[in-house]
Amino acid sequence: MSEKIEAQETCIPAFYKGKTIFITGVTGFMGKVLLEKLLRSCPDIKHCYALVRSKKGQSPEERIQSVLNSKLFDKVRGEMPDLHTKVSPIIGDMLEKGLGISEEDEKKLTAETDIVFHSAATVKFDEELKLSVQMNVIGVRMIIQLARKMPNLEALIHVSTAYANCNKNQVAEKVYDPPLHPNKLIDAVEWMDPEAIKALTSKLIGDRPNTYTYTKAMAEYLLVEESGDMPVAIVRPSIVGASWEEPLPGWVDNLNGPTGLLAAIGKGLLMVMHGNYYGTADVIPVDIAANAMISVAWHTASERPEQKLVYNCTTGQINRCTWGMIERMSCENFLKNPCHKVARVPNPRFTLNTFWRDTKWFFEQLVPAYFFDFFLRIVGKKPMFVRIQDRLSKAVSTMEFFTANEWQFHNDNLFMLLNRMSEGDKRMFCFDPRSIDWKQYMSNYCMGVKMYVLKEEVEDLPRAQKALLRLQRIQYLLKILVGVLVWRLLLVKRIPVFHSLWNLLLGWVQFLFIKVPRLASGLSYNLNCVGRDLKQQTNKQKQSVIFLIYICKGITTWL
């Protein structure tokens, strides 16, 4: 009986029944999650076509099969034996004329398609302007031209970014006029010399930080202008992160955005970054964004709004998380569940002080990198840490604009859509940011980075924890030694009174940590097993402290 009630409460799966879907960007992070969710929650979909090109020696068919055979689709494969017959590749390329689709495939696609999800884009922030325009702007124009040929089209959903208008502090759910008409930009990149385009890039993008956000804003304007009366909507996710709940908590398969930062933190390679500790980290889980896209398509097709609606799919003004929270929670999780073969103990810091950031970067990342590479050369291995730091520096610099600033995103249309949905649909296609528990999300995210990105086995976690504990002890010892050396070289040798204080301090440490615990353990020896445990623990502490005291005395004598 409850299943019947649930079926009556859910309208979205019924809407997708018998529909044919066309998806671009299906081999990308968000595209995979979107496809999986559609197939799992709307099993009566007639068919899914996916625009795929050959890449790295793999044919489009092989790439689709690789996606469907991945761990992400384990649940769908168990529930849908005919999964592989539900999805077909359309051979094409966003950079080619007419999307590179053959005449035969185009006829089939245009005749059958009901819903289009356009998520293909170059997400590389520092991409050359020409390629970014070809992919993100001209690609949108070709999607519109293709969709115009579809007689059964009910909705065209374009995936943009909340940061398309990051030159504004307040971002409403509307399409803003660009500083330059997209047609002029397209004409310029088509006839200008590549070197000339590079020289003009900074002037063209103006107060935007990169070509990605600039071309995304252009694409939105072009979409609205050229789509006419077509049923079009725009979904703007913010910083897309790992999944919150579906189909696997913490699932992620790339190093883009915050995932790359977390991987570097977990490996002990990233210690400091330019960012506002108290600023909003507007991260949106990928499954929340995918649910929003599916729901927006349903609303666009069912209600046919008079205007082309924009949906800011963000969390900052609804369920706020800060970069300080991410700093603290990532550190806690990677200390609890450490990565294998970490270079240093994870201890990330966000700061807006550029001098402090540069100083810490030099002493805590660059100097150790040269030291590790020197050691690798000695043992006959290829150096790699300086090269890693160079790459990490470039990756971090592309993110710093977003970690150091924050925006106010309006979410009126997002809540309007939530209010139009039934309770069953809200549960099945949840995109309400208030449902996110950030502490649990970051725990899942860090574990997902370990399992799905770094490919580390959970069974090896005890070994990684022991290795981290050894590294912590070594790091503490090195800090003590460095402190002793600095004390002796800078103060004790120059000022005699400090020499006396140093010896007095060593004497007090020896008294407090060796003689006093010995008396305490003697008094508590007769308190059954409690006394025995205390004595064992005291002996271990005593041995460690004695060892450190002898080291300090040895250094004192040597100096």
C-alpha cells in the first residue's frame, strides 16, 4: 500500500516515462551522475543518447561502456539488466561544425529526442580564449541549431555556473548583458591570429578572473537571444564537489575544484593557501546539482514558463559552509583516515595575508620539496616533489579568486521549484541544500578522495594510520631539535643568563616528568590493575622524555 502512495506522490518519474533524452558531457563528472540518476530513478525512460567523441585510443562506444561499467553504476546494473541497451553514443565533437554528427545520426536524434541536457564544456579555468569560446559559446549555438530541428522537444536545460557573473557581488537569477556581444567575440576568435588573441585576452575578460567564467556568461546571453520561443532553462551550480548521498556518498572521479585541494591536503603537499578563513565556501554536491537539473527539466516541460528561468543552485545563503570549516574538517578527517605515503602531516591553513602565505609556502612546501628531491637523487630515484609543487602552485592560483572572495546568490526560483514539487519528488530528487550535514559531507568527501581518486583501499587504512603516527613523531622531534638549535645559536650563546635558564629548565623537566611520575606510580601500585596500567604508561612516558632530555643535553654540550 505504501508503494502505491509513493507512486501517486511522485510526478517526475511518470513525466520521464517513454521519453528520449539527449545528453552532452556524459563522460564528465556531472554528466555521469546525471545519467545514473535518470536511469535509476526514472527506469521507464525510453532511451538515452549521449554525444561522445573518441579519446586516447578509445572509441565512443568503448567510452560509454567504460562509464556504464564503472562503480558509479553498480546499483543501476543490478536493477536494470538491459542497461547497456538503454544508452547509445552519438559520435560527435563539440569543436566540430554541426557537432560532428553524421546526417544519419542527426535524423535519428532530432526525430526521437524529447529532453536535452547540455553540460559539455571546458572547465579548465586558464584555457586559451579561442578554445574556450569554441567549446562554451559556439558549442551552445550548435546545440540550439540542433534542438530547433527537434519537433518533440519539451525542454532544453543548459548547465552554466553560478560564477558566470562573478564580477558582481549580488547575483540574481537572471541573464546579464555581457560587455561584448557574443557574435563579435565569435567573429574575433575566428579570424584573429592565436597570438593576438592571447595578447587581448586579459583586456577582453576584464574584471573576470578567467576565460571560463567569461565564456559561460557569453553562452547564457547567446542561449536566451537565439533560442526564441524554445522551452529553455539555465541551471547554475556553484563549486561542484563530491556526491552527498547518491548513489555513493563521497563519490568523485576527478581532481577539479576542491577535490584537487583535498587530495593535496591529504597527501601533505598543500599546507597554506590564499583564502578567507571566514568566507563562504559555496560547494554544491554533484548529486544535488543533478537532481536540480532533472527537476528543472520536468518543470520547464510541464509548466512552460513564459520567461526563460535561471536557477542558482548554490548553498551559501541557504546552508553556509566556510573555508575555515573545510580547513578544520579536512585536517580532522585526514588525520583520522590518512592517505598512504603522505609527504607531511596534513595541516592546511587559509590566510588572506599574502606575505604570510608566501613565507609559509616557501618554508613549509618549497624548501621541503627540494630536500625530498635531494634525498631521492641520493638514493638513485627520479626527483618529483619540486615538479609537484610547481603544478600545485598553478592549480591553487586558479582557485584563489574563489577562496578569497564571496558572493550573494539569489535562490528564489530554486525555492519556487521546491514548492511546486510533491513530497515524494522532494525525497527522490532532493536538491534542497538544507539537507546537507557539512560535517558528514566532508567525512564522506575525504574518504571519497582516498577511495575513488587516489585509488586507495580501505583495508590498508591501519597501515596508513601507523605510518602517519611515525611521521607525526618524527615531525615533533624535528621541531624540538630545530627549536633547541635556534635557542642555542641565537640566544644561549650570546646571553649568559639564558644558558643558566636553559640548564634550569632541563632540570625541572627531568624532575616533573621522571621523578614525580615515579612517586605517583609507586603510590598507585597497589590499586589493582589500574595501578599496573598507570605504571606501564608512566614507564613509556619516562623513557620518551629521558630520550629527549639526553638529546637536548647532548646538543647543549656540543654547542
